[in-house]
Amino acid sequence: PPQSLEILEDISKDEKSTTADRAEAPLLTAHRYRMDGRYARSRQLYEVLIRDIPGRTGAEAQEGLARSYAEEGKIDEAAEAYLAVPYLYPDQTDLGIRSLREAESLYRKAGRNAEADKIRARINP
């Protein structure tokens, strides 16, 4: 719900919360902004998380960044962001594969099958 933004901001500032909760709150806030169509604001938060939070949360932020571009119809930016997941977060193999599939799908929908085929070859060597 829209009021979730206030709750999430409180969690991210609460020093009694666990580190994981404090990192997850800004990620969920960025998702909420994206859902509301506030793409520039969501990307600002995603980029901070990508830069500052390692591991799964950072990888999920990278995916969120890609989704924000895709939702705006920015295929090249979205695909580039998806393709970065396996490089930036090699330990997150499930997210890496999912991101490659999303990039492939974007290219196929745009009729760019040659690029999609290259990604498919990476997924299924």
C-alpha cells in the first residue's frame, strides 16, 4: 500500500533493526517507487544499493534497475542492466540466469533475434 513508504523509511532508519532489514527496507522502497511510476527516484535508490550493498540485495537492486528501464520501454538500458547481474554478482547464479533470460526476452520482443540468440547461447552453452 502507498503508506508502506513511511513504514519502510522508519525501518531503514531504526538502528535497532538488523542489518539485513535495514538494507531490505530501501530495496522495497525503491520497488514501491517503481510501482508508482516514479522511475527516476527508484533508480536513485537502486544505484545506491548496487554500489553499497553486496550480495543478494545488491543483485536484486540491479534487477530492479533493469525492470525500471524495461517498464519505461528503454530496451537497451534494461538489457544492459540485466546483463550486468552475472558479472557484478557471480555468486548469485539464480539471479544471474534469470536476468539473462529477461534480457533475451526483451530482445526477442523487440525483434532483435540475433542479440537474443547470443544471450541464449550463454544460458545454454
